[in-house]
Amino acid sequence: MVRVGWICLAVVSAGILGFGLVVAVAPPAGDALLYRADALATAGLGLFGGLIAVVPFRRRERWAWFTLWFYPLFWLAHLVFGLPPGTDHVHQVVFIVLSLTGLFAPARQFFQPTREGRHAPR
């Protein structure tokens, strides 16, 4: 189930990274420097989230599981407050479902006690 989880979270990360890169290269009309700055921050969020999903999350490091709860909260805030990108909000619902699937599917494996009574880090 960890494989399902990290793949779902990596897809969300790739979507965020891709959106950031597209806006950085071709910002909408208006304040191009502000859009580019926001886009680079967004791309960084996608990159760091992707790295967390691919390395420590796959190792079953519990801190990564808690950290990646940022994704469903991020997309829920976008949905509730009508934030960009887009106006249809379908992608936001898809990313909420993907990130929740990515977190809930392997949740047991992050909290299984070992034979010594401690929780396994991997």
C-alpha cells in the first residue's frame, strides 16, 4: 500500500510542480514578476513535496506522512476559498482525493509496532 500512497502523492506533487513551471515561463497578463515569484514558490512546493513522497515516505518515515498532510489541506483551502488555478475546481477535487488516498492507503504501515514494542521507522 505504500506504493499506492507515494505514487498518488507524487502525482499531486507533479501537478503542482508543473503548474508552477508553466506560470513561471508564461505568466498571465498583469504583474509578470509577481506571477513568476509565486510560480517559483509553487514549483518549489511541488518539488519538495515530491522529494518527500519519493524518499522518506517510501521508507515509511512517520514525519513524512504527517508532513504530506499539507497537500489535502492545501487543495481543500483552494476549493473552499475559490483560489486559482482555474475556475472549474475539478482538478482540486481530484488532487484532494489523490492526496487523501495517498495518505490513508498506507497509514497502518506507518504506525505498526515492531516486535520490540517500538514503531518501525521503515
